[in-house]
Amino acid sequence: MESSDGFPPSGFKRCLADPYQDHLGPFYYHPEERVMTVRVSSHMCNAIGVLHGGALMSFCDAALFVIAREHTFETTGRTYVTLSMNIDFMGRCREGALVLAGGEVVKVSSDKDLILVQGWAKAGGASGRVLCVFRGMLKFAPKVSPSEHNKAKGRRSKL
């Protein structure tokens, strides 16, 4: 469903329900490409009126999963979490900007438990200004029943 201002762009679909992403976004992905987008709203901006670095990093974290989609839950049924992420901020944008993120899968471990992804985010679309570049590692996280979770919790060292 496209609004009167042309957002989301044609062909983009709303990302699956996630309370944090819904609060921050909403975010949209393209089902045939490794890209996602968001329209910067006022609650995503900092005190000087530009997109907050934490909001941009959260958006890029979600983009890791869109970029690696052919290896993750949507395609394989395997659940992953972000193990690590690095980001280099290179630009800024204000409320109302369209931000697009994309990238590529660099490496998948032989056991398919780790996925290394690198990407970029730009203001104004694919040919826009680079806001940041990022790199993240996704780790397979098998589902654990509540009873198994509680047992594991009891075995953790207490620091």
C-alpha cells in the first residue's frame, strides 16, 4: 500500500511484525532485491534534528537480515541473531528523508551457523548520499523451549 507521497516505493512490502522495528519504523523491504527502506520521522531524530545514529544502526541491523534473506528464516526456517556489528557513519539526513539500505553476503560458514554481511545506507535512494557503511555477523540461534532456557539460565556463572 503506497501513500500519497509515494512511500513506500513501488514493490516494497512492510517487514514482518517486530515490536521494536514497528516503534522505530516501520521498515519496508523489496522481495526481489536485497534492500530495505524507511522514511525518517521526527521520533528517529536527535536534539539537533538529524537522524539519530542509534536509529540508523537499528535500521542497518534489520537490513542485515534482508540482505542475507536467502540464508535465514524466511527461506530456510533457520533463526539467526546478530552476533556482532560495526558501522562507520559518513553522512546525515533530516526528518522526511528516504533511507535505503542494501549490501551483500560476504561469507557463509560451511556449517551455515555464521553469515557475514556487509552493507550501506543512503539518503535519497540507491543513487543518494552515503550515510554509513556497516558489517555484521549473524549467528544461528536454534529455538529453545522455556524449560531448556531456564535450565541453561541456572548454569550460567554469576559475576
